[in-house]
Amino acid sequence: MALSQLSLSLAGTVLFALAAVVPARAADPVKNVVIVHGALADGSGWRKVHDLLIAKGFNVTIVQPPMTTLEADVTAARRILDLQDGPSVLVGHSYGGMIITEAGNAENVAGLVYISAFQPDAGETLLNLAGQTPPATTGIKATADGFLYLDPAVYAADFAADVPAAEAKFMANSQVFPSKVAFDTKIKQPAWKTKKSWALIATDDRAINPELMRMMANRAGSSTVEVEGSHAVFMSQPQAVADLIEKASQASAK
């Protein structure tokens, strides 16, 4: 073998050996996070999670759905998704889980994160899911025109038991009323059937039965964590919530 051929052969062997021991560079995590809040509270409660993620270099947007119909709420989420540059991790809390289950079918959604949320299958509504394993609260009431709210007298105990009392009282007095129509609309195409998903279950949740959340996460094959907290876990345990979103962003990278 000529010297030049031998040199090339040795160089190729060395490069092959290096490739075998040097790990490939990990893909960059998904940097866009779109959060859809649930019913009975607005997006301002996500400020701590927002700030934690922003400090890590994420681009975070909070959707403020109208809560009039499920279709309108899905449209509101997709409107924000359309503004993102690149893929997004889509996060939903409570009724927001219903919204992201449909909105998550958008092509630029890389992963779904359910935070103390409903995680419905095709043909299911929030009301029929909640009826399978009833929540602890009995404080949901309806207005004359078909909107729902949580009785302020039990709001702190049943929604935000681990949030400072003054803050929980303000939340009760500023809650967002969803329409009963939105809660009684069937899911058509669950995005978790084709997208990776994660679920955080608040073990002291009185608004959604933790056993129901476990069942929904299990059938969806979601990566699940359990955190001691109320339904307002995004406020009382923001670090745990932000950590799961960050984990999803890394695992959703391509």
C-alpha cells in the first residue's frame, strides 16, 4: 500500500473511532412555550412560572381564551401559536387541557403539557369526564344565562388552598366564568395521540379528582409527575411546574 493510501486509511480509522466515543450534540430544546389557563382564573396567575422560564431563555406567551365556546377557545390558542417562530410546547391547566387537546394538532406544536388538567379522548366532554370521578368541590354554580363559577365562599378551600388567603380571595372575586356550552362540547381529535405529552398531577386537587387525572394521563401514555398542591399548583408550586415544562421542551427537540 502506498504511503498516501496508508495515511488516508489510518485517518479514516481514527475518525471512525472518535465518532464512536464522542456523543452527538443534543438538539436545541424547544424555546417557545404557549400556556393556556383554565376556567375560574385568568392568565395572570402564571406570572411566577412565566418569569422562571423567561430566566431560562424561553419565549413564553399566555393565551387568554374567551371561555365562550370550546371552538372559540381553540381558535384563541391557535392564534397565538401562529405568531411563534418555530416549534412550541403547548401547556394547559384545568379546562385549558381540553383546549390544548384540540389546538395541539397544529403542526408547530412539538409537545403537550397538562398541569392539573383534563386530558380528554375523542367524543368526551369536560362534564362527562368530571362525572366519572367527581371532584371534592360542590361549589360550582350557574348563572341564569348559562355560565359557570365557583362559589366565592369555597373558592380558597377548593381551588387555591395553598395560596396566600388574600390572593385566593382576589382570585375568587376576579374569576373567569366559562360557558356551560364549552364544558359540554365533545373533543374531536386528541393531539396527545400523535404528540408527546406530560402531565403534572396535584395530589390535593379538589377541583379535578387526582384519580381521574391519573387515569387520563395513563391512557395517553403521558410522562407523569405528582406534586403536593392544590388546583392552583401553578401558583403554589411554580418551580415544579416550570421544571416539567423545561423537561418537555428538551424532550420535544428534534
